[in-house]
Amino acid sequence: MNLGLAIREALESVSANKLRAALTILGIVIGVAAVIAMLAVGAGAQDTILGSISGIGTNLLFVFQGNLQQDVRNEQPITMADVSAMRDEFQAPHIQAVAPIVRGVANASFSGESTSPEIFGVTPEFELVRNYTLIEGSFITDDNVNGLASVALLGPEVADKLFGRRELITGETIRIEGQPFRVIGILEPKGGGSFGSQDNVILVPLTTARVRLLDRERDHVDVAYVQAINAESVPIVTEEISQILRTRHRSKLGEDDFTVYTQEDILSVAGTITNVLTVFLGGIAAISLLVGGIGIMNIMLVSVTERTKEIGLRKAVGATKKDILIQFLTESSLLSLIGGIIGIIFGWLISFAVGRIASASGTPFTPNVSLNAVLLATIFSTAVGLFFGIYPASRAANLQPVEALRYE
Amino acid sequence: MTKKKDVILTSGIEKVYRLGEVEVNALCGVSVNIKQGEVVSIMGPSGSGKSTLMNIIGCLDRPSAGEYFLDGEMVSNMSDDQLAVIRNKKVGFVFQNFNLLSRSSALLNVELPLRYAGVTEGRRERAIKALESVGLGDRVNHKPTELSGGQQQRVAMARAVVNNPAIIMADEPTGNLDSKSGEEIMKLLLNMNKEYGTTLIIVTHDQKISDRTQRVIRLYDGLVVAQ
């Protein structure tokens, strides 16, 4: 018996029991729709997160104390002297700029309003390295840094919270940890980042932050932001920084007491995390597909029992085991294939709706229904039908004609 | 009478059923031979083993012991799938309760053996011809539920002969029909035997039917008592 005929017979017998077929298909529809939607949401989240990380700048490196891979004794902190060495054109020709930073959280208040943004102690290079622009005022100068000036630049979110506006704030005096700071400018919004808001910050001179706000030891730096002259030279810069710091810290070979982190490292970590997220979501959705498959098996078993006599008759007129097996497998795969196709449409609709809801609530985020996910869902759902059809079909195929014919 | 070959030849067929711990001997050494073109009825009280014998002769079941040759082929030790092919090619069945596929039209029911035989060319035409030969040329696309009992049995007969089998096995073919339709069916069956020389084996309780066959095989307690 050829496949076209088998499919026609399967369609006939499926349509003979429309409600039952519809309910069976529903299980697969839900499973496939869930898989498609979850994979799409996962892929969309990945795109958004990786996009916003790339937005920070691909030629940026971060240098901080400590080794994440192994324990190293006598860790030495990154100091201003290290920073000066990295700025040396002869030792590190591929470094464009180095911005030393101390960072922490502090309370800021103005006439009864208060907020706890992140405080960055920075030098003038920070403006260049992070590519900040200002709504008004001017950036922190070397004079501010050298003179431990009590001046501050406010991020737009901080300005919103303390003043309820983003303009005409320069010259006002706010209090940070109770100490008065004069506002010298407002930062342009940088938009939502995935690592907390980049706009909920206050920038103060490095020295002022170290002494008055964050209580760091003299000359110590939490992080150095290093800008390479271009994206291609990032690996060379990594090597240059490592050379300088190894010499200066006299660290043993293979026991670096510092870490150089590049955008690429962060991207790959974030990529790994979002991949795990996608697999996790997809896995949960796959469970519902499995449940749908069990539904198919259940209904096929009922169908085999109901049609015992029909199977006996088919065998009496010459159907071989293979013929019967193909008949029932075609039927179960057909059920799950139909469910898969409807499920793909539903899944696409769901992810479209998720995207709309996300952008309505202010997070621009586009779920991504990939062709791979569609193919995967189609193949997987048909495979589920085949797999869960095997047992009922082989039961049908192995019925003895005499007993099947006698069955009432 | 010219010497015709045996289309069915069994020697010492036994069949043992196992019902839990108890073994039941349904057939205890049955040897029959039926010649090509013969019309034979198998009779016997219930429990005599006539259904078991019919199942074995129709290749639906295998004997526990003994040998069975159908149309010159030894079929008593064939596998399930080999038996399926034999049934398809050599045996046509007519059952008491018709056993038609209720969802399919008369035509598709008659086509079924051809489908399993892998016939693609002229399948439809052969099925229509078979339906015409039983007088149902105008009911080709009717479903079994739209046909009377006699008509349904005629569809079953068209299905039985569509593959030109060597033997037709009819199991109480008139048992579910009124006397008028039963008579029509009997006439058709005997007619097929006359026209195509198909061997006809009828299992029945009915003395009136067995009177019309050339020979009666009587079974009692798993043994042939007359043939």
C-alpha cells in the first residue's frame, strides 16, 4: 500500500472522530506553541542583552584586582601608579586612554528628596572612555580631581528624582552622605542597560570619592576602564596591560593578581547565560509537548481497541504486519503534524503578543521566531507522534487475525 | 469424472488451545481433501471444531500439528506475513456479519484486497467489475450503512472474489439475512462456482444449505465423522 493511500485512509479515520482528534491535537498544539514562544522569547532576550552590551563600546577593557580563575596569594591592588604606567605610550602603544574609577553606593538628597544611586569617582578621561555627553554644564576637570573639589555630575534619573527636571540644575548644591556638593552638570541619558540603569549615577572627582565618600586607601583604584585605539587591537592591549601589571606587581608566571576583562568576555558570558535561559525555557515547554505525545498514545490505544475487528478484517484480506503498522503510525504522525503546524502559528502569535506587551511596558524587546525553531518544532512534534504511535501501532500489527475477528 | 487436483489437502491436523492451565483439543487429527471446483459444506454442532478448521483452511490460523497444503503449497508452517500474502492471493472470505469497513464506500471496501496486493493499475475498474457481477453496479459509492443486509453481503462477496482467489470461505453467509436475501446470496455463491470454477467452502448449521452442496464434511468433537 503506498503512502498517499495511507495518508488518505488516516485522514478518513481522523475525521471520523472529529472531537476526539481535535482534543488530541490540542495537546500537541499547546506543546509546540509553548516551545516556539519560549525559544522566540529566549532568542529575543539574547539579542537585546547582547545588543546593549555591544552598545557600551567594543574597544573597552576593564582591569581590576584579583584573579577569578584561581587563588593567588599577596594580591596587590590596582594603583594610580599602575594607571600611569598603562598610560605610557612606549609601554602600551595601543592604549588610547585609561580611566581609573572607584565606585560604590551612597545616599544623595536635595530639599527633602533623597535617592541612593551609584557613585563613580572618576577622572576627566571617563568622559571620553564612556562617551558621555552633557545636557548642560561641564565635565569634571583635572583641577577638580587634584583639588578634591566637592562637585558632582548627575545622571538624568538622579536629576529626575531630586529635582523633577533635567535642566537648570547646574549650580545647585546637593548633599551626598550629608556633605554638600555643587552640581556642575547633567548627563545625557544613555538609555536602559541590562546591568541596571546607566542613568542612575552620580559622577564625582576620583580623589573626592576616595577620601570623602567611599573611604578607599590612598592611590587605590577599583576598576580601570581602558580604551584601545580600535576594536582590532583589544587582544594586543590585553597583552600589554598584562605585561605592565605582571612586571609592576612582580607576580609569578601564571599567577596574575589582576583580571583584564574585555567586551568579548562579557558578551560570551552573557551569551552563555541567555543560552542557558533559552534551553531552560525550551525544556519546560518541551515537557508539555511530551504530555501532548502521551495524549496521542492514549487515544491511539483506544483507537486500536475500538478497531480490533477492522484490523482483523484487514489482516484476513491480506494486510501484513507492516501494512497495519504503517496505517497506525501514519495516523498518529498525522495528528501530531497537524498539531505542530497549528502550534507554530499559535506560538508565533504568542511571541508577537509578548513583544507588543514588552514594548508597551517600556522595554524594547523583539521575540525572534527563527526558522530553526520552526523546523525543530515540526520535526520534533512529528517524531513525538511517531514515537508515541509505535506502541499502539505494534499492538495493532501483532493482533492475531482469528482473535481480532472474533472480538466484539 | 475427470481427475482434478486437490486444492485443499490436510493430513492429521491437530489444534490445541491453552485456556489457562487446561489444554483443549479443538481438532484431533483431521484429514480432508477438497478438489478444485468442488462445493463443500462443513457441518457440526457448536464446539465440534468447525470454526477452528475453517480458520486453519482459511490460513487465519496455524495447526498445532499436521500438514496443510493449499493449492499445492505447504502453508502449515508459514510465518504470519507469509500467511497474509496467501490469504490475499488465494482465499476470499465471506463472514456471517459482513465485516465491511463502515467508513468507506462499497468501492473502497472491494478495492481493499487489491490495495494490500499492491495493485495500482486498473484497481478501480476491477473493483467496479466485481461489484457489477454481484448486481451492485449502481451502488458503488454507497457506504455500508446505506445498504441493506443482503446488499452488504453482496459487497463482501465482491470483495472476496476481486483477487480471483482459489477458494472462497463462507462462514454462515446467510446467518444474518432473511430467507429471501439468503437465497439470493446462495445463488450468487453457487453461480460463482459454476462460472469461474472457484472452490466453495461453506460453514453452516443449516441443513437446507448443506443439501445444495456436493459434499458435506461432518465434524464431531474435533474429528471428521463423515466426508
